[in-house]
Amino acid sequence: MPVIRAGQRPCTLVVCRGCCCGDPRKYPDSDHAWQLDRLRAGAAASGGRFAVRTTDCLGPCDQANVVVVQPSTAGRLAGGRAVWVGFAMGDDCTDDLIAWADAGGPGLAEPPITLELQFVRPPREARSRARR
């Protein structure tokens, strides 16, 4: 993976894989490993337009699986802000996340309408950190 300077940061999908998200005991009918593999394959095929990383618990466990779509540097300069997507499971949601990130993500491309229906408010702790 190439080193990316802060000025060139791509849109990034931050995939929660903490206590509930990605847990087959909580959602046994979802193939969580496949979803992460699919997101990573999409990022690899994008030629650097977007990246994927995982993190521990993001907080809104009642809305698992959670993915935060962070804008690229260009997207942030265009007014884009991080968008939290809840209940992010299944083929359609995964395809929508890939398509939006590949098109530029927040600030540069409109999200698919079906994905907008899954937008959730970040937990209070995340909102207070973002204001600092």
C-alpha cells in the first residue's frame, strides 16, 4: 500500500469490528468476513480513490454494523463531513458504500438514496471529539 500524505487523503471507510459489529453471534445470517473482503477489494480496485480500515467499537451498538464514511481531503475542502451508516450489512449496502466511496464520498458525490436511509447520528462522545 502506498504512503499517502495528509494532503492527499482519500475517502476512507472506517468499518467497526468491535463488540457487536462483525460478530456472527449477534448477526449469524451475515457474512461479516465477506463484507470486509468485498470492501477491501473495492478499495484495491479503486486505484487509491478510497481506503478501508477497521476499528474497535464506534459506539452505537444498537445500530450495528456501523461504517463511518470519512471524506477525502478534497471532499472535506468542498464541505463534506464524516457520515455514519448504521445497519450496514448485506450485498446492497456493501455495493452502495463502495459506489459512493469510489465516486468521491462526502463533499464530492451524492450518496445513494438507499444508503441515506441508513445514516445515523454519531454517539455523543464522537460528536464532542469532532467539535474540538
